[in-house]
Amino acid sequence: MFYNIINSERRARDSVTVTNPRTNEALWEVTIANETDLNDAVEAARASFESWKLLSVETRQTYLLKLADELEQRRGEIHAPLAAETGKSSLLANIEIDDTLAFIRFNASQSLPDKVEYENDKLKIVSTHHPIGVVGAICPWNFPLVLAAGKIAAALVMGNCIIVKPSPFTPCATLKFAELATSVLPQGVLQALNGDNGVGRLITLHPGIDKISFTGSITTGKKVAENAAKTLKRVTLELGGNDASIICPDVDVKTVAPKVAAGSFFHSGQMCVATKRIYVHQAVFEKFRDAFMEAVKNIKIDISGDESPLFSPIQNELQYKVVKDLIWDCKENNYTLLCGGNTDEQPGLFIAPVVVDRPPHDSRIIRMEQFGPIIPLTKWSTEDEVISKVNGTDTGLAACVWSDDIGAAERIARKLEVGTVWINSAESPNPNGYMSGWKQSGIGGEWGNQGLLSYCHTQIIQLYK
């Protein structure tokens, strides 16, 4: 049984059952929060905020370091639920826990000290930063622990209290994390509530919550923004992206193609910044396609999860149907599938990798974010052409550029309308790097030192001498 954590205490009410996407078998019962639970959590957070905000940043940093140490010592209590509810292999679950520790420890090293913005013999202008208050963090199902931890650590180090709502598809690891944190953090500073979209809606509307940090779909993000506007809450939205990889003609194809494949199919493509479409220069297209397919054919499905593949099942039935529908659309339009496409032959919610050869630019597989293991390969000939195609969407989260000419790669990167570009690397989010989405991929951003600004009010003091 997994519990809501309210005012540092476990609370149980009605429950639902979480399932394992590897096998579709039932896992555990998980408590569901209701409006009373939320009201109690907000009350506890507001009470705790009055003392938490007065602590020095060094003291709050020390608390975060203790939290990371506690998680590291008790990682076995997190590993099992994280692996089972997400469908990740043991290796992938350990990678997520390691990343979680990195995000907590990174934020424990960060602060926003006062800064003299301007000074002359008559005037001194200083910027200083104050916590916002109570943060509501609504988190997704693909990387439930690390994405929650990034919000938790940044909010806490800046002096806020935080209430986390994990996805109802993957609540267990986050609830257990919040439970373990009660042995380290002051009462009411971090709380966790499991629930569906109804609970999320109440969080976005609650007058006692001062900021919403949301990671999820564009459709839901718009609803979050609409609800938050009713009380003028601060909002950070990290939403979907149809991210591209651009392969330049000078690359070592045999070296690059496996790396691009690994980035495309990591956790079956269930990562916001994962490559969703690949643009290969026409001079190397056939060679790249052959090398890419060799790498894809080596991807194995491991039902047990005890081996070490980076490939996973689709996490939930809703997303499974989205990917199956995309495969059906490709078949219906007679696109060439270089591999995969027979979903009924796979166990659980697994879908074997699908590679689509040169679908039209206006096809669904090119235009929409699939969030699953189906990848289109297409050609480009001129730099202006590929930049236009990559930018020709209403999203702009991330992209990759692969080239032996670093100058050319950086020139292309600077023309892309996205928040993050990796050069000669598959997507590899880092706590030091600010993460933001352009266009409909989000509002504001998080991570890095700059990300702390989203968890505070900036106050300007103008001192006349």
C-alpha cells in the first residue's frame, strides 16, 4: 500500500490499483486524495512556510544534501516501485534514481545571492529574491521521480513549500520518496497527493497555492494555465515537443547512427526531448539508414526487466493506443515500414521499434509527437530547407545536430526555434542546463541556476545615498 503524505504523516482513503505495463498485471493499492486532503496539505504547507522561508539558504541546502543521502541509502525502497510502475528495466530505474540524486545535489549547491545591478555616487540598485510561497507540482508518468525531484529541490532551496501530485499512472515511487523525506525535512515542507485530473484541477484552482509547475501534454497545459489565471498564480509549463535530429553529410555514419538510434528509442521514445523525427542529408541517407537499421535490429525486448536494455513498454493503455493508431495510419497510407508494426505479437504494452522510410512532410508521423517507438527517417538537401522543416511546427522543445564541423553545427543550432540543442550527442538532460520550451512547448523554464528564478519573487531595492 502506498499513501498520501500530508503534514509529514501517511494518510489512507479510497485506493486504486497500479499495473505493470510489462505484463498488465496488478501491482499495488495506492491511496487517492480528495479535496479535504488537499485543503489539509495546503494548510500544513502554509504553516510550515512561515518558518522554512526564514532559514538561511545554507541551512536549506544542508537539508537537501541530507535528503539526497537518505534516498541513496534507501534506494532499494524506491527502485522496486519505480521499475514496476514505469515498466523500466532495472538499469533504467537505477539511472533515474542516480539522476534524481544529481538534481537534488545540484540544487543544494545553488542560490541567488543579492546582486548590485547599478551603482553611482547617489544611487545603488540591488536585486534580491524571496520565495513565492506554496508550490503545486504536477508531474508526468514517463520519468516520475527525477522530474518531481527537480521541482522539489529547486522549490525548497529557494524557501518554498511544495505539494507534489504524481501521475495516477505512476504514483508509487514519488509517494515513497515523500514518505522517506519525512525523516529528514521539517513537517509540512514536502507533501505528496495521488489523484487523477480532478485532483490536479483542484490544485490549479486552490487559492492557497501560489505557483504551479506542470510537466505534461500541451492540451492539459492549456487547462492548467486557464485555471491558474483565475487566481493569477505563477505558472511554469514544460509541455510536449516534436524534436528533430539533423544529420549532416560529413558525419561518420557508422559511429553516429547507433547513437541516434539509442536516443530515439531510449525508454521507447517516452521522453519529452527524445528525437521524434530524423532528417538525414541526402548524400549519406542510404548509408545512414542501413547503419541505423542495424542498430535498431539489436534492440531487445526483455519481459523480466532484469537485463539491461534501455527499451521499455509503453507505460499506459492510452499512450499505447496513440502509438498503435500512428502505426495503422502509416500502413493505411502505404508508407514503407523498415521494421516493426506487428503490435499484437508483443507481450504486455510493448511495441517493437518501428522505422518509417521517408514519409511525406505533411504526414501524421512527421507532424505530431508520437511519444513512442516509431521513428520517421527523411532526407534533406540544403541547410535552409532542413531548418525550415524542423522549425515548421507549433512546438519547440529540443533538437540534436550531428556534424564533424562544430562551427556548422552551432550555426544550424542557433537557427532552430527550440529551447535546447545537443550537438553531437543524443538527448541528455543535465541539471546544470536551463530547460525551457518555445512556442507551444511551454512557458518559462526550470533547471540550472536560472531555473531558480521561477521559484521566487525578484525584489528591487533602490537605495539613495
